Amino acid sequence: SNYRRNWQPGGTFFFTVNLANRAGNDLLIRHVDLLRHAVRVTKAAHPLDIVAWVVHPDHMHAIWTLPDGDTDYALRWRAIKSIFSRSLP
């Protein structure tokens, strides 16, 4: 993919994250407690300010502000996805 990345240190960013298989999939709301756990663990290791977060059955939207001097939102998403996926039954 040819993504355009905005690497603004301490910036505020909007994200949409989709499940790979969205059709009729309610995984995110069915296991929202695991998602919350993944976010808590990630925030403890890699701080971020959650401005807003909306979870739908098959996708989610989030607005984050990163700490001053920090641009690595990809690291945070990678951690959240990994922890969530590995926690699923």
C-alpha cells in the first residue's frame, strides 16, 4: 500500500480500523472487554490520550493525542491488535 503518514510529534490523529472479515461479524462488541484490556495494557506501556473512541460490531473509530515528541501511533495499534487477537478464545 502507498499510505500517506503524518508524523506530527505530539499530534492528534483520527483512525478507522476494520476487521478483515466484516460481513455479519460482531467480534469487537462481543469481546469488548478484551479490547478494553488490550487498550489498558498498551496505554500503560505506551502512553496516549484517548480523545474519543467508538466501537462498532465490525470496525472502530478513534481519536488519539500522542505525548510531546512521540509519533509512533503504529506501535500502539500493533500492540492493541496483538494483545486483543491473542486474548480471543
